[in-house]
Amino acid sequence: MNSKVNDIKERAQIADLSGAIKTILPALEQFNCFEGQDKTVFNKDDWQKKLDESLPQSGVGIKGVLKELNETVIPNGLRNGAPGFSGWITTAPTVVGASAGLASMVAGSQRVWNTSFNFLETLGLAWLKELLGIPTDWQGVFVSGGSVANIVGLTAARQWAFEQIGIDPAKEGLPAHKQWRIYGSSEVHHVIMRAAGVLGLGRQNVIAIPVDENQKIDLIQLRKILEEDQEKGIIPIALVASAGTVNTGVVDPINAMADMAKEFNAWLHVDGAYGLFGKLDPQVAHLYKGLERANSMAVDPHKWLAAPVGCGAAFVCDRSLLGRALTLEPAEYLEGSKGKGELKSPFDTFGDEYHEFGVAQSAPSRGVMVWAILKEMGAQGMRDRVIRHNNYARHLSARIKAEDRLEQVGDVELSICCFRYYQEGLSDKKLDELNELIATQLREKSLHVPSTTKVDEKIVIRPCFINSRTTIKEVGGLVDSVCTLGDEILRLDKKK
């Protein structure tokens, strides 16, 4: 038998990384200038036609790919880092975050084993805990974002709640003879419902408690429903406090909810994916009173900290509980593959292990990005950013209140300020249509990109300031553009 191995040549380039990066750097630098109007949607037919092809059978080689990246892909990318972008709660990474992300892709492609990147997973989590006042003995884990971070927190809540009645839900499954519920305000992020669905708890078992006049969870209604459910024997798995709702940016009364969680023997989970960093602003720090009394928290470094997208974090008060909830069970290829005795190779140990504290086993190093960002600007730099962005929302609020054509809807606590163009005599329906059209034309005709939402049954324009490139100029420009567009639309309506 012929034992000769046919050593087929590798078709992908595996050397000269610097050459490849240098080739696309000018296009990336140009993209990051965010010059002029965003024409990507108008050019869609052109760039999509160039990209849309059948699977290549031979390939064009790295030069062909880099050329297409430079000429077609990068120029038509997502401009959510442009200074005028304040829509939704997303932004582009800062330079050091993007650089650390590249370093992670190349040299930290797995968070495990005894390497510098594994160490920075732990250090990055420790720095976040110190920055945000999270107890040092809590178990943290980096995940892909707030959606998964909330799943991790509520997985721990589920484990804790059922262990109270002698059931291991992760091992045995959920009991058929019991009822349970999760409680959050009607403003709670919809990822909480998805988490309940993923965990087998059921989306319909997430109870939406009405909000008060400040858009915060109504504690009177929460108590009433908890008492009614207690009489029915329904298990209160968790109370979910929003530390910065996505609609209006308000913070639920965490300390009061901690009292109620203790009274009704429930877990307290804090969804701070967007707003947990808000506590760094002394003007609103009091809103976070009782945060240390929570049992789990979610936070997204890829939002306000401006890490590359795909970097969230979950923190849980009990390491062993989280391990029981998310254990892989022993496997020979994991535990059995560790080195014995003195370490002779990075692969003799998994280093600080995280695969039994999250839902992913293989995962890139994300801690290096958090480490790099905080190393660059320090805790004070992040405080300054949060204060600056919250001040933008306050400045916007002051401009709105000084302008007869604008109406603020809801209070400003963090970096979100909801408002609408307003004119006396127009019906609510007409005002809703007008403001939706203004938001559409902002994206089309200006450099300002806020999102819209509904508050108090009104369609409002909703800028959220977390973009590190936004300046006070863009804040004032947004006000001016809304007024100009609103006036123009009404003037054209009158001519019809």
C-alpha cells in the first residue's frame, strides 16, 4: 500500500499579515473620517451587484480580496461611529479598542490556556468590578453582549430559585407541577423575554409591571402582584431592575426592589447593559443605591465603553451556583487533557477557566479590549465620558424647553432625551406622523441619526449619547435640524 501523503498546498495566505493590514488601512482611515452624506443605501444596487456572485471554485487570491475590501466593502460599511449618530444604543469602537480587537483575533483567538490574553480576561473583569462598584467576590464572565449576559444572570436565578425547593433545574429539568414568574417593568428590554424562552421558563411568565409617571417600575403594583402570586404558590424566580431603560434611560428603584426581593425570597437581577456605567456620573450616582444588594448584573462594554461589538459581561454573586447552572459535566478531552505536575507549556493548563460560567465554550479573548480601553484613559477618562454624554442630554433638554416648536417627553436621567416637534392644534396622530417623517428625513438629508420610540403613547425622537465622537456641536445641530425639517414639512403640507 502506498503510504505517501499527498501534501496539498494551502491556498490561503498565512504570512505577511502586516502587508495585508497596510493594504486596507487607508480605506479604514478614510471610512473613519465619516465625510459627507452617507450614500450607502443609494449605492446599494452598485455595491451589491459587485459582491453578489456564486461561490468561487478557485478563488481570486488575497490581492483580489483586499482590492474588493478597499473599493467596495469598507466604503459602504456601517457609519454608527459618525459624530451625528445617536440612534439606538450602539456605537463604533475607539482606536485602541479596535486595535485590541485585532490583537485578540490574531493572538488571543481563544480565551483559554495559560497566556496573557487569558490573564486579561480576569483582569478586565476585575477592573470592571472596581469601576462599577460590583463586589469583588462575584463571578464574572465575558459574553457576546447584553442578550447573553441577561441569559447568564437569569440562568443563575433559575438555579437558585429551584434549589430552594430541592430541585436542580440544570440537571433535572423544570418541574411540571410548579408555576413560576419573572417580574420586570413594561419598559424592560425584550431580551428578558427571550431569556425566559431560552431557559424554558416561558416568555408569558415574564410579568410586565406598569410604570409610574417617571417611566420606572411601579412599586405599588409590583407588591400587589407579588402578594397575589404568593397566595397562589407561584415561585418568584427573579425581579429584574433596569439600570437605564432603552426607551428613556431611567433607572428603576434598585434599593427598593432589593428590599422586595428579600421580602418575597426572590433573586434580584440588574440589567445594566446600557446604563450601568451611568453610576460614574455624581449627579445620578444616588439612583444606583442598593446595586451591591443585587444577585446578578449585565453590562455591555461594547456600548458606553466603546469596545468592539461582541463584548458584554455578566456578573453573578455566587460562583459555585453559576457553575452548577452552566456546568459542562466532566469531559476527558478537557479535564483529562491538563498537564500533570510542573507546567512545561501554555497548553498544560486552561488558565483561568470560564467555559462553565457562560453559554459558550469556545470564545475569543474579550478582556483584552476592556483592559486596553481602561488602560488608555483610566477610570477618570470613563467618568468624564459618561458625565459629558449625560450633560449632552441635559443640554438638549434645556434647548427643547426653550423652543416653542419642541416638546420633551419624559425626564432625563442618563444620556437619553426623548422629544418631539410640536405644534398647537395638531392631533396626536398627526404629530406622530410628523415626527416619524422628521426622523426619516434627518437620516436622509442631514448628518444626524437618532432613533424613534413611543413614550406615553407618543412617537418621539430619541437620541442616546454614547458615541465617543459626538460633540456639543452635533447636539445643537440636531435641535436645529428637527426644527428646520418640521417647519418645512408643515409649510409644504399647507401648500397642498
